[in-house]
Amino acid sequence: MENLMRKFECELAVVSDVALVTRFNREVGNRGWVSARAYFLEALRNQFANRGIDYSIVKDESGGFNLDKKVILSGRKLNF
């Protein structure tokens, strides 16, 4: 699975900030769960952090994402 994580990180590293938000928004409301999705979401969180994008509005108490609402990017911060 380490290869899968690397694949997601490489894919996300080359997209724009707006595309990252679009990728996040595609996950909103999706209740399905597989290990590949966990790796994708971890790679997405890493990209937000690496780029200095404040994603605290969607961060849950365990450090994962709250995927209940779509977000927009305002400057360097995610908002509803």
C-alpha cells in the first residue's frame, strides 16, 4: 500500500490548489470506505499542509477530515 500512497502524493503534488479543493469536494457525502480511500485522503491532507492551506474547518478530532460539507478556498484557508 505504500506504493499507492506514493501514487496519490505524486498525482496531487502537480495539481493546482483549486483542483485540490475540487478533489476534496468529490469526497463529500461519500460514505463508502476502502483502504485506498484512506491513503488518498491522507495524501490530500498532506498536500493541504505542505502548501500552507488552513484546512482546520474540516479537520475532525482524530486529525482526519469531516466530509459533511463542500468547501471553497479563500486565500490560504478553506471555508464553507
